[in-house]
Amino acid sequence: MSRTMDGFRPILVSLVMLLGAVLLPYGYEQTVGLGSANHIIRWSFWTFISSFYFTGFTLIEWSDLLIYGSYWIPRLLLAFWMIRYYSGYVSRRQTIAIGVLSIMPAITLSSYSFLLQLVQPSGFSDLLYPIPAFFAVAMLLLHFRPYDDSERPW
């Protein structure tokens, strides 16, 4: 890459990862097909996500903010943290910790879904729920650049 493009590389990588984080849930929704009867757990979350794709930003009630905040607040924090990481302000360990925390809602729902499958088996599509979140974390880990962590505070 040229010298001018090297300065834009961290920004481009962050933008590609943000685009992936936005488009992966939409693609997953379209491939799984939420018209089936196996979307009991994911229904409210995907309805919330779909509202942004199909109707734009709508007014959100306080109850919706509390319920759905566990999904989008960690993702926004992770996006902000990735930009700070590529700018050199935070360490790799902090970034990995924030990435793990951002997928906790997906892990919680997947555990609940797995228990639901044991009690009332209706298919395995509920077990596929965390794939976009884990794929996003894999993308983050693949794009880490090596640098000396010894000077970082944590």
C-alpha cells in the first residue's frame, strides 16, 4: 500500500467491521427465514433489528430501550472501542474483553434456547442464534495488528 493509504487502513478496517456487524443480522434473518415456528426466542430482537432496516429510526419506548439495550449498547461500545484500538489508545487485552462482553446477550439467549430445545424440541434453528456475534468476534481477532502491549496500562 502507498504511504497515504497506510493512514486510512485502520479506519477502513473499522468501517468494514461495522458494515459486517450491521449486515450480518439482516443476512442471517433472510437465510433462516423467521416465518417458521422456531423463532420464539429471537422474535423480539429481530423485529427490533428489522425496524431499522425497513422503517428507519422509529421512536422507541422506555421499556423497549431497557429490553433491547442489552443488544445494541454492547455493539456500539465495541464499535467505539475498535476505533480507539486502531488509533492506539487502548490495549489488545481491553479490546478482547469488550468483545467478549458484547456477545454476552447472545450467549445468554443461546443457553436459554438450548434448555428450551431439551424441554420442547422443535428443531435446531434456535441454536444458530449466536453465529453473527461469534463471526463478528472472529473478524475482530483476525484483524488485530501486533504491537507492544508492555507499555499499555492494563
